[in-house]
Amino acid sequence: MTTEEDQGASALPARLRELPSRLLSQASAHATRLVTEGLSGADARKWHYATLVALDEFGPASQAALSGRTDIHRSDLVAVINELAARELVERTPDPADRRRNVITLTTAGRRRLRKLEQLLAAAQEELLSPLSAAEREQLVDLLGRLVAHHAHGGPTMGADDR
């Protein structure tokens, strides 16, 4: 005879096992753990990566522009830039057009660091997506991208009758 305790998580009701929001939340928590662990081994955080990749892809930027490109709040971005500048991964210089503003530039050391972080993230992504085929991975990224884009642009919200 099995007890409720013996059944554990495998005995979850089907409605919980199949609830998309719950599955996304669990996958997100696992993905966050993998990325955090992978980057922490290199004394880095996801915000470091986001800042470096934005500078690499778009070039030098003001702190305000960088905040928009990374989705990191301006007050939090200052601390991230301070950490990266202390490691000589970025340079902060006054904007010649407006000396009240700073321009952030990726250094050569920052580019090297970015390549290392990309390797760590690739390993984390591989572990996360290991049960899926290449086609399934592509489809998952497409579907998740569509969900994020839809809800980021003011998609329908849940009304009282939808709860």
C-alpha cells in the first residue's frame, strides 16, 4: 500500500502537470539556475552578459540607451557598469556632444570576456534543451519569442471572467 507521501510529485493532478503557466514557471526556474550557476563559475552575472552583448552588437551607447537595450533599470545599470569598468571590460567616457552624459564602450578585454561568457551560456542552453531535437529547439524559441513579444506589446489581459 502506498501512502500519499510515497507518491510525491509524480502524483500531481493532471491539471497541474498540464498547466502551461506552471510548466513555463518551472522551466524558467531551472533555466535561471543553470545560467546563474554557469556564469557564477566565471564570477559573472546575467546582467554582465546582457551589457557586454548589447555593447558588442550595437556599439558604444549612453547609459540611458544601454538601459533600454538590456532592459536593466538605469539605477541597477550604474552598478553593473561600475563592476565592468573596475574589471576594465568597459570604458565610461563623457559624451562629447553632452558632457553630462557618459558613453559606455566595450574594451578588447570585454570582447574576450564576452566570448567566454557565451561559451558558458551555450553549455547552459545545451543542458536546458537537451531533451529536444534541433527542430524542437527552434520551434520552442519561436513560440516563446511570440509569447514574449505579444505580452510585451500590450496583448490582451485577463479579465475577471477569464480567471
